[in-house]
Amino acid sequence: MPTLFIGHGSPMNGIENNEFSKNWAELARHIPVPKAVLVVSAHWYTHGTFVTAMDFPGTIHDFGGFPQALFDVQYPAPGDPKLAEEIPGLIQSTTVGLDHDWGLDHGTWTVVRHMYPNADIPVLQLSIDYTQSPARHYEIAKEIYILRKKGILVIGSGNMVHNLRMLSWEMINGGGYDWAIEMNDKFKNLIANGDHQPLINYRNLGTDAMLAIPTPEHYLPLIYTLGMKNEKEEVSFFNDKAVGGSLTMTSVLVG
């Protein structure tokens, strides 16, 4: 299977038929049908590493101030407890717990419901341990690379540039500050060249990088996607657009 980083953006993308959600659906039609989907979502940021292990994960509406139609959405995809039990054995660099309480947050279902609208493919989440370094997250990704060979689609879901404190409503439908566009371009160039170390050590990329990544949770899913890339694989970009001034929807297909 290929692996993906998807810029998920606003929760409203989960119910809107817009340029981003159309591309998610189109992508699913052009890659092999997975046996299961494992999502590393920016919105499951935990002390320790966990994987959802229930038969039927609930749909989590982890946001506020949106229309009722968004809260009414249920995405009833099954889980895969057997696959969940395999994952702790693959990850040797840290302990992985089996979680029966979380479910599917909006970093997952807003994207996957467009890709697989029948909700007939098992979906799991792997949490992001906020105590671990980006380098450790990169190593964890390498340890679960084998899932790709087993027909599992692994998706990192976040945003390369994500600074909601600087959001511009005047640019909400498109447009970015100069620093946001420049950092997004720098990230893309490093990804395209397979130069992962500066991306892992992003804090050394200067003040614009700190504007683009004021907190790491939306950026770290990208590190997981890059960690699952082998040296010979090509990468391509889609949904490469800035919105709201300080957020980019840029997404990556590996393989």
C-alpha cells in the first residue's frame, strides 16, 4: 500500500463536497483497497502511545461552534482488534497500550468518510505521544512500515502549516501569509528531495518554522508518513493550497 499525509483542515471538510474532500475521494479510487486503515491523527495527543482496539470505535465530535449537521455525523466503520494486538509487537522503541475508550476523532473520520463512504473497511488510530521527540516518532513509523506490505493504509492526518492563533478570516477561502507559503514550499522541497533530517529537526529551520509549527501535534503526523517511506519511492503532492492565511492543506502521497 502507499502511505499518505493528509492536511485535514477544518472539521467542515468532513461534510462539505469541496476541492479537498473531492480529492480525498478521488485518491481512494486510484489506490488499492486496503484491508484496514490506521490513522495517526493530530487530535489524539497522549502521554504514552496507544492504539484503538475495540470492535466498533465511536465517532468523536472533538470541536465546538460548528453547525449541528457536523455533530450529527456518525462514521460506523468497524475496528480491528486483531490488528491492534499485533501493533505493540511491531513497535520495539516504546510501549504501546491497547485503548478501548477513544474512537475516531475528526482528524480521522472527516477524511476517511470521503475516501470510504460505505464505512466497510476497519479503521484504527495510533496516538501521538507528546513526551517523545520527532526523531523517536520517525523511528516508530519505521517500525510499522511492514503494515504497508500487509495491505494496511497508514495515514498521517494533520497540517504542515497550522497556526490557528494567526488565522485570517479574510483569507479563509484561500491565501496564505508570506511566511506560511515560504515554509510550506521549504517543507515540500525537503520532502521531494528525501531530506528528512531537517524536517525531523524542524526547530532549527528558523523563526518562520516556529510560526508554521507553534505546537507540534499537527506536524508530527507528517513525520510518521515520511518514516514509512523507503528510499526508492516517489512522492507527489495534492491539495497544495493555503487557507486562512496561516494553514496549508498540502498533502503527500508516498508510493
